[in-house]
Amino acid sequence: QVQLKESGGGLVRTGGSLTLSCAASGRTSSFSMYAVGWFRQALGEEREFVAAINWRRGYTEFADFVKGRFTISRDNARDVVFLQLNSLKPEDTAVYYCNADPDIRTLTSSFSLLRNWGQGTQVTVSS
């Protein structure tokens, strides 16, 4: 089983940038075959999909509210997936989580079915 751990969050001002990391541990030999997604949950809100990348490194999906501002990439040699957050807005404030599934459609449309959520990493954007 693969465990994922998020890091890289912090406090930034509006317009700032952060790079979040999702590092895999455990049975990582198959990690490169998984699609990996990022999600976020603001205080008092439901968790929502942000971005995903499948095992073919070039295919990505983004929520409309982050298109053009966030990018996702992965380094299969290091078992890490990155989420680059640019042009941050106060409404991006949330706990950001990553999760993985063999099918990217599970991440984009059925992520409520996913288990084994980590603790996430807090992103706070001040106005």
C-alpha cells in the first residue's frame, strides 16, 4: 500500500506563490502507474477537486477555478507530485490534500469514494 504525505503549505499574500509536494512512501514501485490528484477543503466547506495528473505525465485535469493559475507535475523517479500555486487569492485558503487512484476519473469525479486521506497541508492567503 502507498502512503501519501502533503507538505509545502504556508501563509502568503494575495498574488503570491507556493509549491506543494505530495510524497509517496511504502509500496512505491507501482506509484508511477497511479493518477494523483490534489483536493482542498476550506473551513466549513466540502472537499473539492483541484487538479490531477495521470501516469502518462502529460495528461492533466484542473478545476475551472484554478486554470491558468495552478500547475501540476510529477517526478516518478522520486515518487513526488507537485502542485504549483500561482496568483493566489484569499479564496484559495484551505487545507490541501493529495490522493491517488489508478483511474484519473475517480479523482476528478468520484473522489468521495477515496480512502486514506492524509492530514493535508494548510494554505492561507492573506488579503
